[in-house]
Amino acid sequence: MADNDLLGSLAGRTFAAVLFDMDGTLIDSTPAVERSWLRWAAEFGVPMTSFGTWHGVPAAQIVPEFLPEDQWAAGTRRIEEIETEDTEGVVVLPGAAEALAALAPSGRSAIATSCVGPLARARIAVTGLVAPSVLVTADMVAVGKPDPAPYRLAAEKLGFDASDCLVVEDAPAGLASGRAAGAACLAVTTTHAADQLPADAIVQNLDAVQFVVTDAGVQVRPR
């Protein structure tokens, strides 16, 4: 397959770095997320039958949509506890380990996740994924996705501007964050259908592409 057929406007471009989302992009935690939020909803008397469209949004920004203000802090602490404890079935997605390994020697990659630090580290540990040295979590920014702050901070920690980077995401909120930061966006259809993912290019998962480091930066190419 020609580069342009799969990657569209991303074909032939060179990026300063690649900024990855974690859940749904590098690892599959969807069953654990669904279980955790339904358990939380039952504990707090919230009518929830599915986690729905909240994927990619930090818990601290979801809880206020369901609970009164005087319960926000307790509700957020509780869902973070539940999710950190429930890592059953969390696995690495196809192509994720290879993508990170290809970029590791160059130091041109980072993860920006909507998980808080303890939850992100728990999921990374259970999967055995070798994460980049730069890991931006929800508790490191004042506002999480879809705000651009997570991807801007990830790029800054690598020494680059987000507008020179490629964001890899599975969720609309994350893509909105990447676009608002000025980055180009590659989407994977691991969580949402392609028509829900406004990105420069869309692939099934990271097994469809490879990241190649050149003297000038990083290129994404069909595998």
C-alpha cells in the first residue's frame, strides 16, 4: 500500500516527536474501565449502564457531571481507587510495544494520559509495557483532555513544541486535545469508529504502521 493511501497528509512528513495516548492506544483497558465506572456508579447511586463517550477524559472532569459539588472530591478519589485496583485483562495492544521500542533510543516519544499517576503506573506495570521516560498524567496538568495542556506539557518535557509533533490517539477527546495543541493527529480505531475520529489519518491499530527515526526527526510509514 502506498504511503498516501493509508497515511494521507502524514505521508512523508517528519515530526520532532510522537506523543502517545495510553488507554485505547497503547494498552487495552476498556473492560476494566467499564467495570470500574459501573461499580463506582452503583456505589454512588448514579444511573449508568455504560461508560459511553467519556473515554479519554480525566476522572476529575467526569465526576462533576454526575455528582453534586460536595461529593466531587470523594467521588474522584473513589473511582481512582477502584481503577487502580482493577487491572484484570489490561493488555498491550498490537504494535504498541514495537512502536515504543523503535522510538526509545532517540528520546523522541512521550505518553500523555488521562490517568492519574498511580493508575498509569499500575497499568504500565501489569502489561509490562516499556514506557518512555516522559509520562504526563492527569494530575500533572490543571485541565486534562480535551484541553491541549497534556500534549503541550509532554512536548515541552521532550524539548519540542507540540505543533511540531504527532499525536497518536483513540478517542475524540484526545484528538481534540492534540489538535488544540497544534499537533498533527493519527487515530486508531481500537475504541471508536473511524467516523468519530477527526484525524489526519486513521489506522486499525499501531501494527499497521512503523515509526522511523531519521537525522531530522520521526516519520510514520505503513508497515
